[in-house]
Amino acid sequence: MTATATRLLDNYIGGEWTPARAATGELEVVNPASGEVLARVPLSGADDLDAAVRAARTALAQWRGVSTIARARKLFELRERLLARSEDLARSVTTEMGKTIADARAEVARMIEMVECACAVPTTMQGRILEDDSSGIDAETLRQPVGVCAAIVPFNFPAMVPFWFLPFAIACGNPFILKPSEQVPLTQQIAFEELHALGLPAGVVNLVNGGRDAVEAILEHPGIDAVSFVGSAPVARIVYERAARAGKRVQALGGAKNHIVVMPDAVVPKTVEGIIASAFGAAGQRCMAGSVVVTVADAHEMVVGPLVAAAGELRVGDGLEEQTQLGPVVSCQARDRIRAWVDRGVADGARLVLDGRKAPGTDPAGAFLAPTILDDVRPEMAIAREEVFGPVLCVIRAESLDEAIEIVNGSRFGNGTSIFTESGAAVRRFRHEVEVGMIGVNIGVAAPVAFFPFSGWKDSFLGDVHAHGPDAVEFFTRKKTVTSRWFASGQGSGSYFVER
């Protein structure tokens, strides 16, 4: 298939699919397993974003006036529509991003779970009231929509991450603008087909395809009140600082370097299974991927051998094939960048015990890497400190739990960490002392379900209120406190009350 034979994607603005009118160019959307060009995505400009903002601001008064129960019912309908399209969504995720179809199905299930959680908005958006906070005076706090909200999302979860924000935003009465990753825009085309079928007021949901120009327009536009971002740590800081300077509410989720601590009493088969899923699921392209294993004392001899053997047996290939256990990374450029990281780790003194820089038997046009494990890594090495975002696992030795906690806390990131042990005392100490927002106990990927916040710390998150869970309602609403007193007593000509 040639680039000229593929369709150019539309934006979705004001309730209609519309071509980008101010695009500065276009990019090819490529299947990373085969190199096939799937579509072309426009690099929308500031005028396209402005059209979406104007549509959203027009919709704000009407949509916030719809009852919370009616908004929730629209989300119930959306849940059923997405469920009916779940296989289409999953196959789209795999085709444009590369992860295995099993992983993509799990992602779509999490996407739908976000909608289910947002359906509770008639309960979660409730305020508070205190009667007689002083004699004859009542005080109440209400929640109201924050305004026009926008989200800038990454390539690694084309279905789920946009829905960390969209259903909660509209449930709370806000119009919403999505800027999907230009690398993986196709899955949200399907999602917005189903959103369109809901018959929402024009402008409640909008989709603007694009790259840097669209992002900068979001950060600067005075008509946008709140911005959500997920991506790398350096870009998260830029988004946070620029959007906050423009007076917007911001939540910016950045990068990660997640550690898995293995104690000598860990159950080895289950530990190996958990590490494999964490390090190599989605080809390591998760902000919750366990990319550093810290073995404590004798755990190194117990775990590393079985870990290398199990990782070496993973089947690498096209994610659409049901038997594939590790798909490609998102692009050939990403593949080459990850290979360079492995080269640097070896040059810095790490020992390459499983070399996956080449993946024999895969399509040479694809962006394939096999599982890679580096042993004898030291905490100060760059590969141990920086986010590689690929199927590369580092192993660091520690003599004690004290040292392991020190290694975890020495990272500038604080997204997720896990510990494998059967010791309750070790777990209690670990969870108390690690400077990380999400912790797994005998669980490799400690990502919370929709009903809990995605609570990264340090350079992994900039802002005050996290994504989804109860934090979503906090982020997408503003509080208004009313203090009231009434003077009418049933007497006098000015009374509205008549004694009987």
C-alpha cells in the first residue's frame, strides 16, 4: 500500500468530522510490525485548535445544564457501544502501536472500566453541607464544571489513556478536546465514531489531530481551562510550566524508572512470571513497566537464571498473531534508540546476559527487538537511571533491604515499584519508606484500577490532583461554597410565609 492510497484522517469538531484547515503538513501512520502505511494524519495548526475551543465553549452552558443523571446515562450508553466495538478497538491498538492482541484486549477492557467508573458521577460529584455552622446559618460546598478541558496523550495506550480523562471530564459537565498521539491516531477515530452516535450536544467532545503546533496551541489558548498530559518527563515539565503560566489547571504525568525488589524468600516461579509480564509486556513501553530488578542477597542466584531462561523463550512477532508474546516497539526509530541504550549499558560495564538487539525470524521491515537483560548494573549507570522505554531489563545487586530501598529512592522518578517477598514485616517497611506513588506486593505491574488514582510522585507527576479515581472529579470540578441565612419568620408584611 502506498502513502497516496491511504486516507487522510479528519478531525472531529463541533459534532462533525471535518478536514484540518490549517495543517502544516502530514505524517504517515505505520504498522510497526510490517512497515505498512495505514493512514495519513494531518498536523493541525492553531486555527484548527481554535475552532475546537470555540465549539467547546459554545457547548459549555448547554452541557453543564444537563442533569448529572442524564450525563451518566450517556456514559452508560457509551460503555455498551465501546463493549460492542471492543475487538475492533483492540485490533486497531495492535495494528498501529504493536502490542500483542491479548495485551490490547486488556487495554480496551481498562478503557471501558474508566467509563464505568465515570458513570458514578451522580454520587462522586456530590458536595457537602453543614446545617447551623452558626446559629441559623448553613454552609454548603457545591461542585461545578471547571470549563473547557483538553488532553495530550502518548502512543503507548491508544485506547486507555485518553479515557483516563474524557469520560470523567464530560461526566462532570465539561466539554473536552483530545489531541491523540500522531503516531497512533486510528483507535480514537473508532472511539469518536461511538461518541458521535451518542447524540451529544455539538462541541461537547472534540478531536484535533496534530503534533507540536497543536500542543503549543493547547497550552496557550485562553479558552482552555484545564490540561491533562501523559508523556516523557522533560515534556511533562514543559507542559506543566507553560500551561500553569497561562492560568490553566494542569496534571502532567511524566516518565518512570520502576524498580522491582526481590527478597531471598520470594516465590521464584511467581516472581519470574511477574517480572516477565512487567518488563516485557507491551515491549516495555509502559510507564509502569518494571525496568530494574534489585535482587537482595541470595535472591540474585535464585532468580536471574530462571528469569533469563523464561525471557529467552518469549515468542516475538506480529501482535495480531495470537501466539505472539512480544510485539514490536512503536517504530524503527524507537528500535534504533533502544539498541543504542543497550550498547551504552555494555560500554559502561554492564554484562549482557540476554541480547535481544536482533529478533531473528521477524519481518525485517518491522520494529522488532527481543527481550534484553543486563546484569551487574550499577545504580549510577545511565541505563539504570533513565527511561529506556523498551524490552530492556537491568539487574542490580543489593546486600540488604536497606540498600534496596536506598536504590529505589535514589531515582528522580517515583511512579511505581514492586516487592516480591513472603515477609509481612519487609512489605510494611518497604511500603512505608519508598518514595513512590504506586506499590505492588508480589505484583509486577502496580497500576491501579479506575476507582483509584494513578498516583505517581517526584518527576513522574507534576500537579496536585492525579488521574482517574476520586481525583478525576477533583480535577474536573471547581468548588463553590455558599453560606446562607434567612430572615423571614412568618411575621410582618415582608414575609412570604403565612401562619395557619
